[in-house]
Amino acid sequence: MVFYFGNVCYNGHIRGEDMQNKKSFIASEKDKKYFIRRLNIIGGQIQGVNKMIEEERSYEEVLIQLAALTSSLKTTGRNILENYMANNIKTSNKKEIEEAINLFNKLV
């Protein structure tokens, strides 16, 4: 079963459009640096989990780190979505944007 949110399939594919025709990622330099830093930290967490498995650490320790990794990834995704909505949604009503972000946060 495939689910769509607008033209975006649940696995990130664009329905009926070429990805090259989509808008570029636009954020302030400060925000871009923040997102890249967060993703680098997440990459380090992944490497840490790999090392834990190689060292045959306990399942509990590995699962705790995977839960932290999942949380970091979700938080970074929310931050990127909030940035997108704040900068690209065409509305003068900031309350609508805040409500949409809050709804998204409840769903994720």
C-alpha cells in the first residue's frame, strides 16, 4: 500500500514530477550550519552503534542508543520542516503556521 501526502509518497518519491524540478533547500546560513551539525552528530551516533555491535555490547545498550538516534533524527526532521514552513508557506497568519507545526509534531 502506498500513502501520499500531497505529491510526496511515504517513501519520499515525488508523484508525477522529476526531483530536479522541485524547489531547492533554502535556509539561512545559520540554519544550514545547524542542520549539517545535527546530521553529523547523527552520523557519529550511527558509527557508535556499529562499534557497539562489533564489540558485542548488550542488546539493552544498543537499543538505548538506537532510541536516542531515532529521537535525534525525528527532532532534526521536525526542525527542517518547521524551517520550511516558516519560510515557504504563503500566509500572513503565523498562527496557522504554528498550528500546522504543532499538528505535525503530534503526529510524528
